[in-house]
Amino acid sequence: MKKIEFFRHGLEEHDIARVSDVLRSIFLTTGAVTGEFEARLASYLDIDHVIGVTSCTAALHLSLLAWDIGPGDEVITTPMSFCATANAILLTGATPVFVDAEETTGNINVDLMETKITDKTKAIMPVHLYGQMCDMKRIRQLADRYGVIVIEDAAHCIEGSRDGIKVGQLGDLACFSFYATKAITSGEGGAIATHSLEKAELLKMLRLHGMDKSAADRYTKQYRHWDMSVLGWKYNMDNIQAALLVGQLERIDALWQKREELARKYEQAFAGLSGITLMQTAPNSRHAHHLFTIQVAERDTMLAKLQARGIGVAVNFRPIHLLKYYRERFGYKEGDFPVAECIGARTISLPLYPTLQDDEIEYVIRTVIDELNT
Ligand SMILES: Cc1ncc(COP(=O)(O)O)c(C=O)c1O
């Protein structure tokens, strides 16, 4: 039987060679290669500062801390995301306040946001779900009207844009993931992008205990004393992770182009079929195509059938508010966020990555259609 992995990374020999160079050097932790990756990502995004960290979860957590968000504060976000989004808010002691998703894209429904803003609201944390950007122009206007900040959860969306706005351009901060299945990956890794020099400097300290000098600053050439003026975490991206990412970043648009072609194939094959619902792409959007999802009524049956025929699948996402911890702590129940629940009960993610072969995607398409009809 054919086996089609849900995801395969596309690391190349020169990526591995860059890592070997670091391993043969004296300096493994945060240093020149981290700096090089940060500068290149900043240039790709057209944002002044990028801070490399160990995950997107760390990026979200530090972003909130950099704005002093904590106990007693509220942060508006979506239940249609990975639990890391809301967990990062909880890690600061603040409370996530959910706003339901919109049916067509799965992104946070901006029309419903205003009613959830209170005098405790300090931030809005939209998630660019599956790689499609939220309506950042409207979110920015709303945030400015109420004097709150915007932290973009861009774990799925490095390459996206909407209405001429790129990821991170209207947000105060944008957070990225280089987790094992992401568009570019270092196994685990993340980054924060911001236009603010002051916050970038603070974030650099917060990612390293709050120390005012990194290991590179302390040990290159001559030992230098350091001090600690804020309480930070241990979230710094090292040279090994950065080395793996530099080459992937150089070919990020070519990798995106391949996923775009694959996503079109899926869309064309499934368009108009009864029994399948597809997410829609908003006009004037460049979808980053991190994930391709379909929605079907008997989702778990379909999941089992596809896996039985050798196709790797995933579920992104069962809504956060219905996870046991959130139900028990906050008393959430079914019916609280009906659109997120409807997507969460019906969604399946199909294989989507640049090395997915033509015969493989055709097999996935044929199998899905077959199983729909049986
Ligand atoms: C929307 C979203 N936000 C945040 C994260 C957390 O990313 P990381 O695993 O890099 O911490 C993920 C992980 O997949 C995600 O899907």
C-alpha cells in the first residue's frame, strides 16, 4: 500500500552543511549565525527587528511580557487555533477572551470583537489560520480606537499578505514558528518581529534571563561583566537552529510557490463536490498555504478511512475552549463558540509540502473522493 506522509521536511545538503559548519566551530549558542538569520528574516518581512527564540509559544509569551501584560489583564483571541496561542496568555497570568471564528476562513471574526473589549483588555492576538491573514486593517483600527496592542500569531504565515499589507506590518509584534512541520523549520524554533527598537532590546534581554549581555557579548574577545535588570526566561535561539533556517529562508518563496500549486490542485479537484466544504481565500490575499483543510460531516470516519489507505492526516484544530483544561478552569461548554466548534468537528488537514509528488497528491485526491462516495 502507498504511504503518503502528512509532512516531510525538505532540508537539503547545503542546509546540513551550514549546521556542520556551526558544529565544527567553537560557538554553538546564540551568536553570529543567529544574528544573520534575524537580519535576513527582518529583510524578508520588511520589519526593522527580529528576535530569534526557541518556539512560537516562547515568542507569544515574551511579546505579552514585553508589554507588561499579566494578572488582571485580558487578551482577545480565537478558540480556532492551537492551544499554544491561549496558553501563552495564561502563562503571563492574563486571561484569554475568545471571539468566535468566521465560517468562510476560520479566522477570528472581527465583527464580533468589539463586544468583547473591556477596560481590562490589553491586547488582541489574531491568528493567521492555515496561512491566511486576518483582516489586519480592521483589527488595527479597532486596537487603536481602544488603545490596545496587536500581537499577530503568525505561526502559519511568514509569506502571507492581504490588501497590500504583509504579516507583521500593522501588528505591534508578529510571532513565527519553525516547528518541525512549518514552512521553514529547525525542528523547534521561533521568532518575534517588531518595528520598535525599544521593545526589540527588551525582548533580547527577556529571551535570556533578563541579562544585559548575551554569551557572545560576554565571551567574544574578552570576558565582560553583565547585569540583570528584568526577570526573563531562557528562550534564546542558538546558532545551530539558525544555521538550519538560513538556507530555507533563501528559498522560501520557491517553497511557497510549490505549495500554492498543490493547494490549487486540491481546490480544483474538490470544488463543487457535495459533502466537502473548503475554506475560502479573502480577495487581495496571498495565502501562505501552511495547511490545506477540507471539512466533511463524518470527520472521524473519514480520518480512519484515509489512514487505512496510507494517507497521513491531522486535525487543525479542535477548538481550544473545549480542551479539558479550559473546560475545567473556565467552565466552557459546547455551544459557546459555534463556528469554531463546527470547523473543529469537521476539519481534516491533508498532506501539503513542496516534496509531495504529483502521483501522491493525485492519490490523495482520488482516495478522498472515493471515500466520500462510499
Ligand atoms: C497557530 C499556532 N500558534 C502557535 C503555535 C506554537 O508554535 P511552536 O510549536 O513553535 O511553539 C502553533 C504550533 O503549531 C500554531 O499552530
